[in-house]
Amino acid sequence: MNTTINGAALLAAVAVLGCALAPKGFAGQPTKWEEVPEAVRATVLANGGKAGSVDLEGEKIRGQAVYEAVGKDKNGKEVDLVITGDGKLARMKYDGASDQAREDAAAAKAAANAFLTVKFSHPRDITNPWLPLSSLKQDILEGREGGKELRIERTMKPEIRKTFKVGRQTVEVLVMEDREFENGTLAEITLDYFAQADDGTVYYLGEDVDEYKGGKVAGHSGAWLYGKQTKVPGLLMPGQPRVGDKFRSEDVPKITTEDNEILSLSETVTVPAGTYHDCLKIKEVLSDGAIEYKYYAKGVGCIRELPEGGDVTLKSHASK
């Protein structure tokens, strides 16, 4: 792999090689197919499983009951599907899970320890050419995903002050607010926390999430913070990205993982905001196995997102 994520940043990327850690729980209780929630059955069938016995586990994820069933991954390999009661695929478990869990734990520990040595002299000065958040005022992206019309308003909030403890350092992050509208209705407001290390690498230290229904906060699914839900930050953008770089932008067992790989630095992309050359293309593999592609333009940031069954593009970009 050709990579220039140097020193501690490279070590922090080690965690990408592992799967999410398996939670501890009690032995599953076999449950008849007709007694399994419809949303869970649909997820089993959609992931290569068959109608039959499903185990109800003695644990919960985000307050939801947890079910396990046999299915297949995208390569046709048999796996155990871990599904929450609302039908969301939490993760996939392979044979030798206990050995894998030990390897994952060791990798996560190494990554966490490496991050403690990363130096942050001016963490809020995010000047990475591919993600220049310090000069951003607001980006507006629009498109479709899952049959829904999406509008995303990304606004920098420099007036919000928040700090994280990283080793002996107190790191003050730069805050971005994401407002997501589905079919014209507010669906989510997220505060994202970013910091740039001295080598130009941009780290993602968490997000506070408010989900909305009927104009009221209805949940906080997907929220996580470095130092609480995980000891490993997300590596969002290398200081000097190269084709072949692999890293994990979110590494939060039981909540979310995102494995990234840089595929190209020479894409030409046309979106409503304009035509951009020599763009960076990243492949993201989400915790449920879904694949998404993102495109970044120098001096601008993210200009296009291609989730499965969707296309969201930059409509306007306002900088300082």
C-alpha cells in the first residue's frame, strides 16, 4: 500500500484492519420466524439469510433488542448478522470472532496510544487543502438518497468552544453544524468536532446528534465522542493524501465504523456549484457493509457524495 500517513497518524490508521469489537452478552434464545419483528426479518432476507430460527440475544444496542441470524456478506461468505429490533444491521460476525476480537482490541489500543503522541499546536486552524474548514462559511448540498429529497446545510460555528483531553494536551476543536432535511422537513441537526494536527492531518473527535420528528427532538442515534464511546479518533483526511491510503474516519464499536480508501487524486467533477479538476475520490465502507463514494476539491472540501441509491452534490459554497 502506498501511503504517506506518517508517524503516529499511520499507527492510528491501524484500526482500519479490524472489525468492530463484539459486545459481551448472554447466549441467544431461539425465536420462531413468525415471532421476529418484521423489520428484522426483512434485514435477514436482504442480507442473504433465509426464513428460519433467529436468536434473541441478552443485550441491547441503543436501547433496542438484538437479534442474530445467519446471512452472507457482499462476497458471499457466511456470517452472523447482528440486527437491532428496528431492523438496522449493527454488524457482521465471522468465524473465529473471539480471536478477531482480541486482535481488534490490540489494534485499537495501539491506535489509541499512538494518537496520544500526536501534536496539536493550532487544532482549530484547519487548513488542509482538501478540507479547509477554517475558511468555510457554509456549504449547501442537495440530492436524493433512498427515494428521499435531501438538503444538507453545513455551517461552521467558530463561536462554539469545545475541548477534548488528548494525553496531556487540551485540544480545542472547530465545530461544524450539519442540518439535514428530508423532503423539506428537518430530520437531523449534528454538531461535528474536528482538529488538525501539526502534520496537516484532520481528525474527527465526535458528533452530537439530534434527530427530529414532527419538529421535535426524537433521538440521538449515532452520537459519539472521543474519550467516552471510543479511545480512537476518526482520521478524516491525511495531511498528504496518496492513492492507496487506508484509514478509518469513524471507529466506535457498537455505534459506527467507516473504513476509507483513497482511489484517485485526478477526478473531474461537475456539480451545480461548478466544475472541479484534480479532485480526490474516497471509497467508504460503512459498518453495515454499504459502500459510499465521496469527492473532495482542493480549496473547497466535499463536493459530491454517492451513497448506494443516491447522489448528493454541492449546490453552493461560501468561504470567508
